[in-house]
Amino acid sequence: MPEYKKADIRHTIREDEFKKIIKHTPNARDRLFLSLLYCTGARPSEVAGDPEHNKKGMTFEDVEFDFEKGAVLFHVPVSKIQRGMYAVDKRQLMLEFEPEDPDYAVMVLIQSFNDMVERQRYIQVKKEIDPKVQIFDFCRKTGYNIVERAGKVIGTEICPYNFRHSRLTLLSEAGAGIETLMYFKGSRDIKSIANYLHARKVKFRLNKKKEDERRETEEGAVNSS
């Protein structure tokens, strides 16, 4: 991971902050970029590519929606270094949601994606778009600028890694297993997800009456002995 000296790389972007970011992001392209980062936890170079290093980003066919099953399937390009690890050119990441009540991020993703499809059709004089065309055609610096503006909205210095960190944290809190976290992160080193293994939602409700009865019973047993 690159060094981000100014960014608070441990800051987790929650839904309320993500809503605020999207509310102040009028450009459909920028909304889609941010929602893809937030939903997949992928590296910015995997989402938008990196022309300077001849890396391809996600194409229009790499995002699939299945409303009946309540799922979004992402085909995230794998770098040349990682292809030996996965033996595939793209990792498949599945994000599930409630069809009747989808998460806000999923709603933004779907709407922004459809807006981008219409934009591409308009550019091509309303012809059917080539599904193999990359969704984004900007350089790495542009992606970082989009994220930097998002940070200003919530008053926190952030970088693309924060969206990655947030997705892994949310997955862990939802009960995702170690293998799922490692796959989403694109790593086979368990040390790389060590920070997320403790971030579990633990529901615990103390029954005060029963707890008092238990304590009295134990105290009575001690006194009688």
C-alpha cells in the first residue's frame, strides 16, 4: 500500500458520511467511481485502470445486477503480479442486498452506472455501447482528486485506501469469514487482514433480573459454606 502522509487511512466511512459525499458529488462519473470503490473495496487501479502503467480498468460488462437474487457481481481486473495467485484475469466479487430495501450504496451504484451507460450511448450517437469499453478513461491523478474532494465534504483527509478499508470493515462486521476478507482484499497473507478480524458485531443483551438472581444465588452459596 502506498504511503498517504496526510490521510487518516484508518478512518471508516460509514453510510451517513457516504450519503453526504454522494449528495455533494453532482457528476455521475465521480459518483460511480466512488460507489465502486466503496462497494468493492478494490484498488483504484483495478477500478479505473492505470494508463501510465498500461493497466486496464473495469468495463461495462464487469458490473452485473441480479435484482431477484439481490446481488451485484463485480469482475475486478487482476494485476499481472496477482494472476499467478488467482490463475484468472479477474476476481469475482459478490455484494448481496435486500431486493425490497437495498443499501444506499447499492442504489447509488445502480443509478450512477445506468447514467454512465446512457452517457456512453449519447457519445456514440445513441448506438449500443461496446460492453468491453472501459467505464472510466481518466488518469490516476483524476481519481485521487475525486477522492480528495470527497474528503473535504466530510471534513477528513482521506485517500482511496479509506474506501477499501471501509468495505473490509463492513464485511467483517457483517460476519464475513477470513477467506472472504482475503479474497476481497486481493491478498493471501492473513496478516494483511489482521486489523479486521476483531471488527465483529456482537449482540449481547444483559437480563438484569436474571443476573441479579444469579448473583444472589452465588452469594448465598458462599455464605452458607
